[in-house]
Amino acid sequence: LQSNDCCVGTNFSEENMEPGEESMIKTTESSYLASPNLPDFHSCNPGWSSAFYGADCFGSEVHSYVKNLGKQKSSESQNIDAKKVELEQLLMMETKNYRKTIKFYQKLVQKERRNKGPEIKSMLPKLRGQLQEMKSKVQFLELVKKYIMYAEQWGVESCVLPTVVHSSRADTLDVAPTDEPSLLVYHNTPKHNCNNQNGIRDLQAGTPLGLMAYLYSRNAFLEGYVQQFLYTFRYFCTQEEFLQFLLERISSTLSSASLEPSTSFTKICNRSFYILQAWIEDCYSVDFATNTDLLYTLKEFISSKVAPLNGYGEHLLSLLQDASARKSDSTYHCSGMDKCEEEGEEDRKSLHSLCKKLSEDVSRKNFNWKLSKGMGPNTHHQRERLYTISSVLPKPCYNSFTEEFPISFAKADEVEPYLLTEFSVQQLCCQLTLLQQEVFHKCHPVHFLNSRALGVKDKCVAVQKAVSTEAVSLKVCNLFLSKCVQDQYLLQLLRNADSISTWVAAEIVTCHTSKMQVSLLSKFLLIAKSCYEQRNFATAMQILTGLENLIVRQLPAWKILPAKVAEIMEELKAVEVFLKSDSLCLMEGERFKTHPTIPSAHVLAMHVQQLETGGFTMTNGAHKWTKLRNIAKVVSQVHAFQENPYTFAPDFKLQSYLKQRINRFKDADIAALAADNCANFHQIPAEKQSRKIQDTLRRMKATFQ
């Protein structure tokens, strides 16, 4: 079942197996056979892999496996329902065995920690390999399930797409296909795949109506077009226009859709439901949650027009309710809206950690939280200096983080950066990574589109501190339609990055001795190195930006920094060049599927801006789909990285302290802080300075004689 040419679907989850699994299989079977004219109530979100890989998402082994499904019994007809039932049974059994093996592995790990016996120690690597094989089987079956769900279901041939455009008029649905070449522009390519051995018609461009109509193409899901469209449609139509297009098709076909499953009525109606559900599942947070009028229009239509005639209406209303509750209650953004996925989130995290060497995770140790008590006679002097430094700082503000700093730790800032030195590099790296993951998992691929309109530029500081979200003019370089509502979470993401960079610089310039500055410089460099080695490129680049601050780079401490530590600065610059070299550099190979990754938000936004450069339309007014498809491929990596989270054990006290420090320094004037600290200036020895003064006086006397 393993294959190198198939990609793993994003909606894989390790569901909890309930005791009544046989009844679940029977229920699944009856749901497939009871109502053939309605779409099944499962997730319709194609996922990031569909947008990234396109038609290559499903390899040759997937096609062969689907072809052989349903042939095990000679008397059984090979129909789509039989394939689904057989696949569900296989998937349920493999998942059950997979979860049993996980539990057995957990028990062995606990025994190995208590008693390091040679037998258990030798069994763990073998069992870990078996876990990977079983995981690959389950993922492969999930991919097959997705293929069956999308293959030739409720779609129409390309030549019938003009009928979809005019389907708002019910009397034109069953007329002969019309020739409207202006809607879509194709390019014939000799490429062969398992679906079409006679060549492929590759979509090149289309009008807004044509591109929306292509969603009803038979292979739109399999080619990745649906997911790519959901990422990029705002360049050529508003959310209201897209919703109106879908609702008009549903309204004109709903009353006749249940008569005959093979008619255009049924195909267009059910595909409309599929697309609408996929849109809600994937883009609720960026389209519906930020646009109450759009959400109201959809709910009103479903309640009044769909629910009385079709059972799918209640399903959509329930989906909207769940999505709304998840948006308001959940900390992390989930790309899929399936309840089973959310229930299996903790299990996915635990599995990922189990498949690694748990002994290497230093952050899992229980560290004591101790405040520094100062260092002898210098304590009074330090507190005086802290008082003068704090006078140039803004008042603390905790709005940018999800929780306020506890009052019990409010006095921690009295000891300033001494507290950072009490924690290991690995501790600080892990907790900074978890904090970064918290804000990254709330973003969506759509947030990185049209960033020029938000004022994001190719500078070290992407967002000016003095510019608020409301003050940004959306009329400048706006690539979306003027009435298109755009979520501005990217600005919050970039301001968070800017705050961390300022915090790094502030912590260093407020050190009162060169020795402390060297210690803190070394610690931040080692933290950044550890971050990029663990593929947390966001925090690594934020620390690099803080260290490259003009004031910080002129500190005398750099001259006495150990050579090996100083070399890390060049490594970080090389990593920055690597990240800027290619928009898909982090998606190369297989590491991004097995290792957590957090990209640099500013670097990714710059890559998208580069793809957005140039015209979006051809001379005939058609929008370039090849350009939009490339943009969708680049931003899809956001969801790819979000499905594989870090599993470090959180240290909430250390996280609270870091949040408090970052919030305190986020708007600080680094030059003012540095001017109040003698350690930031090159010191001239007293004897040498006295000798210079005497020499100057002698020269002045000589001029008067």
C-alpha cells in the first residue's frame, strides 16, 4: 500500500475507535445506499495537497487500487457504493490496528524509562518502524477515499460548462451545449496520466463567470482546481458575487434535483452543495466570520429555500454553527471543519512525539521557576539603573497576546535579563517556538494575498509601528476587487514578529556589563540556531532582525564574543538568503511532512508579492489562471505546515514571563535605551585618556609660544 508518487491528504486524523464499530460500518453502508441523489455528509475540503500537487496529488497506485476495489467477490457488481463500503471497512480495521500499536508503544516507552532492559530497548526501533508502515497504510487509504469521493461525482464535461453559466434560467439546463470559447481558454498538452491517455486540456485563463463555472467540471476536484479557486477567487470576484453564483444554481435546480440522478439538474445542484460546503470548511474564518452580511445571506437562503426541500440544508446550518463556535472558542485555527479531526488533534500530536526519540526532548523536564536575587553589592546600583531605563519605556500592554501576565510575576522585571540566563537555550527555544506556533496557527493562506494593500513592504520592519490597522489605505495597490472584504490578520502576525525583534535588541542594550551582553548575545544566537535547526524559521529570523539592529551591531561586546558563537550570525544570514531564494524551498523533500515547520511570515508575504507582480488579465480580458494557480500553490504551504504541530511540553510560567518582557519592550526606543547604559559605549582607559589630554594641552601651549 505504500507509494512514493502519492501525496498524503490533509484531512487524515486518528479517530478514536468506539466499541460499536460494526454498527458504524452498517450505518455508513446504509447512508451510501439510502439516498443516491444527495451528497454524503462528509468533509468536502480538498485540503492543501490538492492545491499544491494539483492533478499529481493522486498517483498511479491510487488509480490502480481504486480500479481493483469491488472485484474481490465475483458476484458483486463493481459500483461506486460497493467501493465505498469496502474501503470504509478496510480503513476502519487499519486505523483500529494502528491505534492499538500506538498504545502498545506508549506502554513500552514507559517501561523503558523505568527499567532500561535490553529487550525493550531493542523492540522500540522495530515497533517505531511498524508504526510508520501502518501510518502510511492508513494515509494511503484516506487518499483513496478522497479520490473516490471526488472522482466523477456530480460533475459535467467541459463542453457543457456554458450550460452551467446560464443555469440560473431553468429553461436552458437541458439544451445542447453551446460554443462559448470566450469563457475559458485552454492549452493542449501531450502530458499523460492515468485519467486521460489522449492528452490534457490545461486551463490557461477565463472570465470570472467561466472560472466559477469550471468548478462544475467533472475533474475540478481531482485537478486541484477547487482548492486553488477557494484560495484565489478574490482577485476577480467578491465573496458576495461568488455566493450569489452558487445560490442561483441551487435555487434553479433544487426543486427538480431529486427526480433523476443523471440529469443536469441533479449534477449542478449537488456539485453546488459540495463547493459551498468546501468553502465553509476551508475559508469560514476569512470570508464569513469577517462579513456578517454574507453570513446572514447564506443562513437566510438555507433556512428558507434549502431546508424545507433538502436534508442537506440542516447539515449546512449545523456546519455553520460549528464553524462559528470553533472560531470563537478555539485558540488554534483548524483548516478542516470535521469534528472527528478536532477530536483527534491531541492524538496526532502525541503520535508525532512518540515517533521521535523522546529522550532528546530536553524541554520535557520539569524546570524550577526561580527568580534571581541579585548579585552582592551591585544589586542597588542595578536597580537604580533599571529605574532610569524604565523611564523611556512605554507602559506595559498585554493586548497582543491571548492571556495577561499574572500579577504574581509582576516584580520579575526588577531583575531584568538575569532571568533569561537562568534557562537553557533549549528551554527558551521550545517556549518561543510554542508562542510563535500559537499565532501562526491562527493564520490562513488567504491572509498572505494582496499584502501590498495592507502596507507590507520589503523592509526589515514590515509594518510601521505608528500605523494602525484602521489607518492603512486599502486603495493603494489593491489587487482584490474594491468591494472584497479582506481580513488583516497578517498585520498582527508581522507586528508580533516586529515586537520579538525589538525585545531581543532591548534585552541586549539594557545589560549593564559587557560580560552580561556577551552572555545574552551568545544565548540569543544559540536560540536562533536551535530554532532554525528545528525548522522554526520565524523565530530564527526575528532574532536575526533584532541582532542586526544598528545600535546592537555597534556594541563593543561583539569584539569579545567567542569565535564559534560569532559564526552563528553568518549561518543565520545564510538561512535568510536560503529562505528568500525560492518560495517553495521549505516544501522540498519529505521533511515538511514529518517535521513541524513555521515559516517566516514576512518572507512568505514577499514571495507572494513577487508572484503578484504583473498583470492578472490577458488582452481579451480573461484572467490568467496559470498565475493564480502558482499563487495558490505557494500559499497552500501555510496549511501544510499547520497540520504538523510542535509537541514540546509547555512551560506556562516561562511563557508568561516571555510574553510580559516582549510586551514591555515591543514599542521601546532602542537608541534611548542604549544611551542610558554605559556598557553600550567603547570605554577609554583612564590613564590613556589623561595622557591624551596632557598631549593636547602641550600642543596648544606650543602654538602660543
